[in-house]
Amino acid sequence: MSKLISTVSIILLFAFFSQIMTPAIVFADNNDTETQKLVTPLRKNEKAPYTGVLVSKFLAAEIITRCNPVIIQSQCKILTDEAVSLANSACKTKNDFLQAKLDAENLACKKIISAKDVEIDVLRKQISSPPLLEWYEKPAFYFVGGVIVGAAVIFGSTYAVSQLK
């Protein structure tokens, strides 16, 4: 067991020192723009079928920005104006949508309030005035009906009794 621990510690010690001794910059990309600003002269019958100068994209960008700042500024202004216009139209569209939604909600609330006002008026009228009864719901109808039914029962029972003899 101790031999295993000593072997593992030696391996870990070796890995630690190899990490310290190997500089991390070796693995990094070189993004130095000065070394990327390359100019390559070309002659006829070389890699290109014409004579001239081949420049890297970084050098071409630098040449363009140094030589044509007015063009770059006008292009930037066009792009920023277009972006601002697009943002303004998006905000206006969103604002119009929210305004339409607010108007619809206000209209719905007004309709609900008017319906509730009508309901409240009906309930107030029911409370303030006595209920209107139909002719068959009045107490006099029940009294007269009871008298007629009672008389009919008496008449019917006397008739039935007289028939028994």
C-alpha cells in the first residue's frame, strides 16, 4: 500500500512540475495585428495570374479606414439611422398594440359597469316597491277558493249521505 502511495505521489509531483515548467503561452494563438498586416508582392506567373500586391484583411481594413473616413462615417451614419428607425418602428408598433389592448379593456370594463348598473337599478326597484302579485297569488283568491271548495265538499258529502238511505 505504501509503495502504491509513493508511486502516485511521484506521478503527481512529475505532473505538477511539468505544468509549471511548460509555459501556457505556447498554446495561445498569436493575434498580434502587426504581424497580421502582411504585404506580398505578386508577379506574373506566380500564384496569381496578375501582377500587383496582395494584402491581408487586417491591412486592407486599416488602409480603407485611413483613406476613406468620410465614407466609413457615412456608412456608419446610414447603419445607425437604419437601426434607430427600426427600433422606433418596433416601439411604435408595440405602443399601438398596447394602446389597442388598453382601449379594448376599457370598453369591456364600461360594458360590465353599465350591465351592473342596470342590475343594481332592478334590485333597487324590487326593494323599494312591494312585489306585484298575479291574480292567483293574492290572498283573496285563496279565501274565495277555500270557500268554494268547502261548499263543494259539504254539498258533495250531503249528496253522498242522502244516497246511502
